[in-house]
Amino acid sequence: MSLSEVALQQLINGLILGSFYALIALGYSMVYGIIKLLNFAHGDIYMTGAFACLSVFGVLSVIIPGPGGIICSIIAAMIIAGILGYLAQRFAYRPLLGAPRLSLLITAIGVSLVIYNFIMVITNGKASYFESGLDNSAGVHIGDIKITYIQIVLIAVSALLMIGLTLFIGQTMTGKAMRAIALDQDTCRLMGINVNKIIGITFIIGSALAAIAGGLACVYYGNVQYSMGYTMGIKAFTSAVIGGIGSIPGAMLGGLLLGLLEAVGTQFLTYLGLSGSAWKDVFAFGILILILILKPNGLLGKSEIERM
């Protein structure tokens, strides 16, 4: 492959990886934007969604094989993850909304550990494999560059979800209520907005997006393990911070940018004679530090003014 073909192939790989990061990062930003909570359990909800998709597909594949079964499994995973996210919000986070932020942060870590260890116990710590029945090799060839149909679908689905969420936040009454609550919860209560209901909807949507990412990861990577949520959660959180945590467009931009930087950076380090896969995390978090030094609020983040 020529240098330009390698660069284009890595661009495609980066978009795929960035799409996963962006879908999960959206949940981080939505929750933080409303209640200023860093929901570190979000990566584990992504992992739970992946296992839910795997389990449901194992049953449905006999009745509805192929793409139909995968779509139904991802929808089921969205429902399960949405319920899990809502329950975490209702029983772990809502009672502490008036408490110091540190209490919420510690609670989020506790919820993460509960989900992580629960899945580890029921799976005996073993990886599971997803047999989708799809032809992973079929695709489009442009010279030596190969784009599989699965990659095309993943990018298209991610793009549609991001556009749909942007329209939902910007155009619907529920989305406008979310943006209003992010500014001033007390005033929203006085105006008749059910703040707890909107916060619950926010957790459901964010968790459902994480479950979609988990289901797509099942199809793309073909395996699921209980530890997959930790790394993906940290990377998605990094994406949200790079883009400006609390900003929906920022989460999208940060996820795609981090995915592209990892893919291109890994290839660049390989050209230098280093092990690109071993150094990619160093490269990614080095970029994070550099961006935060230059723009502490992230690329699209805004400075907050504390009202007295």
C-alpha cells in the first residue's frame, strides 16, 4: 500500500473507533451538563449493553437470524441499559443531588464497581463470542483499501444517532427542558418543569446510546468481556473532556478526534519503529493534556460563571 492509501485506511479505522467513543461520550456530557455528575458507571453500562445484546441474540438468532435478529437484540439491549441507567439515577444519584459533588462522584464509582463485579461473577470472568452470521469480509475495494459493509453501516448508524440527538436536544420540548435544567434547576421547578423526570430521561437516553455502542461493538469485534467497559469508559470520558464536557457537539467532536488521533498516531509510531499499539494510550492521553493546557474547557466547552 502507498502512504496515501495507508493514511486513508487509518482514517476509516479512526472514524469507526471514534464513533464508539462519541456514542458513549454523549452520555457523559448529557449527565454532566444537567447535574454536574461524572458518571463513571457509564462505561459499565456500555459493557452491560454489550452482554445484553449478546444474550438476547443467542435466543433470537434461532427465530430471527441475520440482521433482523441483530437489530432486535440491540433494541432489547437499549431497553435493558436504559432501565439500568434509570435505576442507578433513581436510587443512587437522586437522593444525593443536594449533597456535595464529591459524594456523587464516590457514589458513581461505587455503582461502577457494583455493575462491574456483578457481570464478572455471572460470566465467571470469561470472554464470550458473538457469532453474527454476517460476512465480515464483504465490502468495497478502492485500490488496496478495503471498507467492509459492516464498517459503512456502523459509521452511518453513528452519524444518524448523533444528528438525531442534536435535533432532539435542540428542537423538542424535552430537549429544551434539559437545556433549561442545565442552567438553573430551581427556576425550572418554579416554571413547572418536572426536574426529576427530565433527569431520569437524560439517564435513559445516555444509557441507551451506550448500549447501542455495545451492540455495535459485538458485531464489529465479535467478542465481549466484563473488563471492556473500563477502557472504553475512560476513552469516552477523555473524548468528552477534549470536546468540552457538557457540550453535545463537543462530545461528538472529541470522540471522532480521539479515534482519528489514535489510529493515525498508532500508524505514525509504527513507522518510527515503535510498537504503535503499546504506545497509543500514551499518545491519546498526551494529546488530552496538550489540549487542556491550551484550552482548559475543551474545544467547544464554555467557562461557567458561578451565581451567588
